[in-house]
Amino acid sequence: MVRERLDRDVWVRAALDVMGERGVAGLAIEPLARSLGTTKGSFYWHFRDREDLIEAALERWENQETDAVIAMLGPLADGAARLRELLTAIFLTHADASDHSVGLAADVGHPAVQDVLGRVTRRRIDYVADQLVAAGIDAEEAGHRAVLAYTSYLGWSTMMRSAPGALPPRERTASFVDSVMRLLIS
């Protein structure tokens, strides 16, 4: 039986999932290879070492979960519409998805994680603040509200893992998004 060779992206996605669930410390190559049905040899075909995989996973996280989302929202008419769509994506569309921010934050002491997490956090907060300014909120106040919005997002993500029953049921999430919008743009 000939086994299909895994490409680099399969390794990167799997590593990011592990890091999102268990942090960088939970990422070990042999167990990851077993979970993918392959050997360490496949890993070394694509990566120099574990740090190379960690950096690739962090780059994917930054690109897919920040840059791509911001690009997707760009064509929407105005700041309020972009914020509503973003909140809907966070609280409704991706309500069941694992958020890698929470798992990565646990490893903020790791130099690569610290750099990327800091850059992504700043970019996300700045993006929300920019949308609030576009919606007519004073820049300083927009900055405060953007931090509030981002901490709400992180809290939601944490609760999805630790106490999902405490969150509004899926059918009431749209009214939750309305409440958050009123808090942000009032």
C-alpha cells in the first residue's frame, strides 16, 4: 500500500489546531505525525525543526484569521456594516469554531507567539477602532470601544471552551449581536 505524502499545509493546520487547544507546549512532532497517519520523516521533509513548524502555524493563523477576515469585510459599504458582519462572523457563524487566540495567549512567553499575538491583537483592535471612527465615533473613544469589543471576543471564545451553556443559544445570537452593536455605536 502506498501512502500519500502529506503536504506542508496539512502539517501547519494540524499544528495550529493543537496549539489552539493545548498551546505550544502541547505540540510534539511524534504524536502529531501519528494523528496524521504518517511518520516524523514526513515532518522533516517539510520543516527544519519544531520551531519552523510553530512559525509556519503562527503565520497561517495571522493570515487566515486576521488578514483574510479584514480583506473579506473590505467591500462592505461602511464601518457599521463591516462591524456588524464581523460580529456576526464571530458570535454566530463561527460560534462552534475553535479560536486559536485563547490557546496561543497561554504561551505568550514563547518569543514567536509573543510577536505574532501582539501584532494580531493590535491589528484587530486598530481595525475595529477604524470602523468605529468611520461610523462617526471620536477616535479616542473608538480606541476604548475597540478594546472593549476585542476583550468581549476573547471572553466569548473562552466561554465557548469552558462554559458554552452560559452563552446565548444560537437562535438568540442575532439579538446578542444587536446588543453589542448598540454598545459600540451609540
